[in-house]
Amino acid sequence: MSGGIHLHGLSEPERVAPTPRQLPADVRGFVNRTAELRELDAVLAGHDAPVCVIAGTAGAGKTSLALRWAHRARDRFPDGQLYVNLRGYDPGRPVTAREALDRFLVSLGVPAASVPPDQDAAAALYRSLLADRQVLVVLDNAATVAQVRPLLPGSAGCLVIVTSRSRLSGLAVRDGARRLTLGTLPEPEAVALLRAVTADHRSADDPAELAELARLCAQLPLALRIAAERAASLPHLGLDDLIADLRDESALWDVLSVGDEEESDAVRTVFAWSYRALPEPAARLFRRLGLHPGPEFGLHAAAALAELTTARARQLLDTLVGAHLVEQTAPDRYQFHDLLRAYATDQAQQEESPAQRQDALRRVLDWYLHTADAAQQWLSPAEARLPLDPPADGVQPLTFADHNAAADWAERDRTNLLHAVGAAAAAGLDRPTWQLAAALFNAPAPSAPGADWIPAGRLGLAAADRLQDRSAKALLLIDLGIAHTRVNRLDAAEAHHRDALALFRELGDRGNEAHALNLLGLGHLRRRQLDEAAAHFDQAIATFRQLGETHWETTVLANLAGTHHHAGRPEPARAAAEQVLAAHRASGDRRAEGNALRLLGEILREQGDLVGALAAARDAVEIALALRNHRLEAFWLITLGDSQQAVGQYAEALDSYHRSAVLYRRLGDRSREALAWHGAGQTKLHLDRPDEAAAFFRRAATTHHELGDPWHESRSLDGLAHALHGLDTEAARRHWTAALALLAGYRDPRAVRQRERIERALAS
């Protein structure tokens, strides 16, 4: 994700407060803009206007003015300040309101895994967290009203400052925003800015020449700062010579210009002036960074892109930072101003040959591909590695010392990996496109929503299809099927897995054929088509056994055990689960061990071994936490909640269900989120709070109905009927009758027992 979000002074009761961070304070060389500051004070006095738009041309100093005022007004907002760069005019993809909400909520103390996946729900949570607070929100570099409006708190104590090159008139009409339009700096302030940067290096400059330099920069702060930095770096060169150089560069730009407005031409002229003053190695790095898939990048990716060692890349990046051409955001992390990124890309187009540009892009894509492959060894160790060629010369992918290091990198560079898939596809690089998509799937960021990867997977599938690479196509169909399952698109998932199965059979790839059969079985299990699920699992087990794939045979045996458990056959389920647990413990597969513990915990609870069930569920959740796997944690927390409920630990059970529900909401799995709400409803019944229980059951039943899941809808309707039985007998009977009708198609022992219980309730 590009665009930093910074927090100062915010905390959340009963949460771990995030590390306080100041708003961006890089206002070096900022002059007072006294008149504008006074006007901004007047506009914002008393919060009469909840929103202020600072509009102006590129490089006019909108951000600096907003941040200057924010620092001055810090005491007026005791609960903190939030900042995001929305990158509305970046050459790449702007930061969406959805993405900004995610980061704001994390800054406000919401765990990343608990952020709602739905934008409206996330915005509602954001507004509720700010409802009783006094917070200043700075939305920098917005392009459209749609980027801004979901980020407006709407509370009296909060104030929003928006900076934009656009007037954003819709905010004034609908949201009561006031507008302050920035022009260029008055000449005295422009000269003062130049002096502020150069004073320690060249104190004897003539005021008239400084004024001429300011005019050549169109008196725009961004251009002035870059020009001043250039002048400060050449203290022994006369200012008249520097001005002559800048005039020459301006003439060159006039030849290249396509008739943009005067201020923008001045900014580009100063960029060119500063760029051409760079040593050639730094200039080459600058323009090649314009080819990077995203505006934010790390040291090692930059080194790969420019075919440099990391030590040399760091030196050259320091040069670019010193020239104000690149901003350093964290140790070994950097980003472009959007105008500078556009300029760098333009220079790469002009000065690098098509072959050089493609080589540079290939190197950075290769770096992301092989680094993701290295992360997979920790994040998805049981999955087969991709058949990759060795890294290109000059490409040194990262390696990871442990699981946490790999997970941290996957989290940090997830957005760049998504951009990399798109960049490869746009460049017509089909093999890197499908490989990057597959590598990204196998090295998932812990907090990535389930739907995030699907567009990249589609690009990869199309690339594999163009290559007529049936193996690659089948692998991506498998991944797309899993991704669609995670967001409850079960029809699409089944279609992808059936297509993959057909391809693997054509290829004679029996191992992957068995994987496809297993995944089809899991799809049937999710729909509670138990006979079909068991048949697919039996076929997969037989194939893996013939191939000597003991690990995968055992993995599918766990799924078959789950099928027996769902059908209400505890004896074969327990025998298989204990066999699976022993095998996975012996092999050291912690993820598979956790799944076996989760299943065994459910079986033991139903058999009356409540102590053993609770211990197994706790062990499973601890494994998920150690693996930082939010999906497993969410699923296994439901089992833990069920076990806690069974032993009377109701407060603990409610906490487990809540944690599971918010994780699943973040991941986009509505079906399993509803299972957590069902558990909460059961717990509220035990606590004799029927109204609260009914609310949870209604929520769960509605979701299951919308998803076309009759089994779980019937269970939640049964719970709702129990909750209402003492409050509204007729309503309870209606819900039991509806639940009974939904169970008509099920014939397994558990379903039979469930029908008999409901029939007894209706008869009483």
C-alpha cells in the first residue's frame, strides 16, 4: 500500500495502543505563508466548517501548509491527528477510500484482522471510534470526492483538512466544506525559502538573483526547494551561472513540452535541472525507479531494478533523498512524490531503450518472484514449489531466517506484489505473470482479505492460457478455486476445481489429480453434501496411497474424519482424527497438527470429554497464533468457544466467538463469520439473555439464507426458536417449522437427531 498513515496521540481503551507517530514533519525550507496561515486559521476557527479543502496547482505547497497548520493546532486536538497520502495524482493507482479506512482503523487500535471487509461497515466503525473524540484528519493529495467522503468522521469534535489540485466542489455542496486556494508564493516568501535552505552554504547571494531564481521556479515551493538544494550543493558556483543553467533547461523543456500550464512547466523544468545535475549512476537509478510497479519500494527491489549491489543502491538512494527527488519513509524504504514518479517514468521512456526498460522490469519482477518463493518455504511449506529458472544476473532475492520474517515481508510488500502481476501482464510477459500470481498465492500476507488475490489470479490464468501451458493453467485454477471458496463463491470454486481436475487427468498428473479431488470433496463438505464429499476423499486417499504420498494421504484422511463427524458418526471420526494427529506430530507439520487438534476437540466435546476437548482446542489456537495465520485462528477459535461454552466459561467463549467473527469479517468469509455469531447466540442462551441470543441467531440465519446454506440456516433458526420460546411462542413455532423444512433433504444420523429434537419441541 502506498501512502503513509501517521498517528499522534490516539489510544483505544482495552486495546494495545499503537506506537505514537507524528504527522510528517518534513517542512524543511517551508516559509511562513503568513497570509494563508491566517486565512486557514479564520476558515477553521471554532470548527464552524467540518472540512477544509486546500486547493492549488502541483507543487504549490498545499501539503506543507496543511501540516504546518496541523502542528500549530496540535493542542486543539487532544485525541490525536491522522494523516494519509491518497496519491490521487500519482501515475500509478491512487489509494482508495477502502484502503485508507483499513489503515486508519489500525491506527485507531483496531487489529488488522478485525477491520470489516465491507467499506460501509468499515466507515461506520471509523465514525463510531471518532464520535466522542477531538481528532484532526489530514487527507493529502486527493483527486476525487469519492476518495474523501468515506473518510469524513462526521462528528463535531473532528476536523478534516483535504489537499487537492482539484476544487472538489462536491464537498462544499454536500458536506459544508470551506475552500482555500493557494497560488504561488509571494516573491519575498519565495526568496526567503531559498535563503532558508542555502543560508548555511552560500550566504553572499545577491537578492536580485535569488528573486530571478524564484521567478524561474514559478515561485512554487516544491520547485523552489529542489532548486535551493541544488544551489546549496554547489556553494562555489555563482548564482548567475546556476540561473543560466536553469534557463537552458527551461528552453529544453519548452521544446519537449506539450503545452501544460506555466506552473507545471516550471516544476518540470526544475526537476530536469536537478536530475541533470545528478551523477550518472544516481540519474540512472532515478529513471529506472520510474519503472517500479508501485510508488513505494524497498532497497533490495531498487538494487535489482538497477542491477546494483545493495550497498551501492543505498548510496545512490541517499543521493536522491538529499536532492529531494525521493523520500525515505522508513529504514531501507522509499517513495516518490507523484510528480517525480511521473517525471522518472518519462525519463526512462526517453533515455532507456525498450530493451533496457524491459530488462530492468524483468529484473525487479524476478526479484519479487524469487523473494516470494523464499517466503513460501515458511508460509506454505507443504505446498509444491514453482518450477523457477535461477534469478537473473544481478538479482539477489531475500531469504528469511524464520516464519515471522517471511510474514513481515509478505505483509509489507503485498501491494507491490499485486502491482507486479499487473505490470508483468501489461508488458506482455506471460510467464512472469502467471508465476508471480501463483507465488503470491503461496506466500500470503497474514491480513490479506480473501478476495484480494482473485484479480491477480485471473491475470495469471489468462497468461497461462495464452502460453498454452496446461500445467500452469491447472495450478492457477486450483488456486482460484480455493480463493473463491474463501469468499463463499462455491459455484465458481467448484467450476475451477473441476476444470483443474480435467486438465490434470489429461496431463497424467495423478498427484495433482488427487489434490483436485480433495478440494472438490472440501467443497461438497462445505455444502454439507456428505456422501459426495466422502466419495471424493476416498478417491484422493487411494491415489495418494498408490503414489506413496503419506503426508497428503494423512491430510485427506483428516477431511474424511471431518465428514464422519459432521454426519454424527463419532467412532470412525475419532479413530481417524487420532491417527492423523499422531502422524502430523511425528512429521512436524504444525498447521496440519492444529487442524487435527481442532477436529479432535470437537469430537471429544460431543463425547463428553470436556477437559480433553478444551485442551485440544486451546492447543490448536496456540498453533494458529504461532503461525500468524488469521484464517486458521478464526476457524479454530469457534471450536475453542464451543469448548469454553461447554465447561461454563461463558465470558471466555463470547470473547473467542467475537475474535473469530471480526477475523472472518476482515477476511471476507461471511459463512464462517455467521458460525461465530451462532456460537455467541448459544452462549447468550446459557446466560439467560434470550433477547441478545435472538439477535445473534437472526444475524446468523439471515447470512446463511443469503448464502444458500440450508443446514446452517436451520441450526440458527432452531436457536432463534429456543431464544423466543419464552417470549413469543408462535414466533418460536414458526421458526422451528421453517427449520424442519430446511432439514428435509438430509438423511445422515446427525440430521435425523436434529429433526427429532425439533419435532419434539413442536409437539410440546
